[in-house]
Amino acid sequence: MVKNANQRVGVFVDVQNMYYSARHLYNSKVNFSNILKNVVGGRPVIRALAYVIRASFPEEQFFFDALQHAGFEVKSKDIQIFPGGAKKGDWDVGIAMDIIRMAPKLDVIILVSGDGDFVDLVDYLQNHGHRVEVAAFGRSTSSKLTAEADEFIDLDKGTDEYLLKPRVRSRVRTTSQ
């Protein structure tokens, strides 16, 4: 579909949803930079937010920095650990609230998540005159969410572009005489 170059766009990424979808479906990691570039389609981006959960892993800061370098504003919160060891971390309400707050300044809301909990939000936004596009891996996306969106961008159809290639570590060979 040809994008209207005058549409003001906001991109909202549910990083945990995308991370676990890519890991489960492809045993791979997501190329968030390519997703941002392709879903926007040359339209002016007013805000691009990536919502992450801090779990105190040493490599996570490198990942958060990479998201910022790709053009995202990163919003983070700590994982909740309950008595008994259960862990929880999601941004569903925070994402919804940010979208509702920013919607008056946007023509198009792009939600990068396959979570069916967002169906009512999509309906609300459409009833307030917004175009809502959803991008996610189709095989792990709520069918109700794909049906509700004005456009669904199935990342399963572009895995070469939307997944990171595993890094191949080269071995340093030494020769002895």
C-alpha cells in the first residue's frame, strides 16, 4: 500500500511481545531498526517508542542503546518479582495510555505487537478518526487484532528483513613452527 507522505505517525513497540514471538517462532532476535523504517514508509514520525522490561541482565543495556540508536525513545520499567518467585512485566496499560495521550497529534498509530489485549484500543482509536496499523509476526498475532486493524503488516512475510542473522564468531587460528 502507498503511504500518504503527509500522515503524522506514531510508532509504539511492545518489545517483550516481539522478542518472545521471534524467539519462539524462529529462535531469532528482532531487527527493530528495519521494522521502524519499513512500517513508517517515509511518513513523518512524530514519536517512536519502544517499551522494555529491565531484568538486570548485563547485555540488556547494549540492547536498549541499540533501540535508541535505531530511532526509538526507550521507556523501561523493572520486572516485578512476587513472593514465591513468579515474575511479571508488561507495558499494555502504559502503551495504551501513551497512545491515547499522543493520539491528538497523530494521524496514524502503528502498534508493533500481536497482543489481542489491544483490540479495544484499536477500536477506540478508529472511532476517534485515526488510522491504526499493526505490525507483528502473523503466526503469533491475535486474529481479532489483525481483523480490527486498518492494515496488518505480517512480519512473517519478511523474516530476512525483520530478524537478525546470528553472528558467526570467527576463530583465530595460530600456527606454531
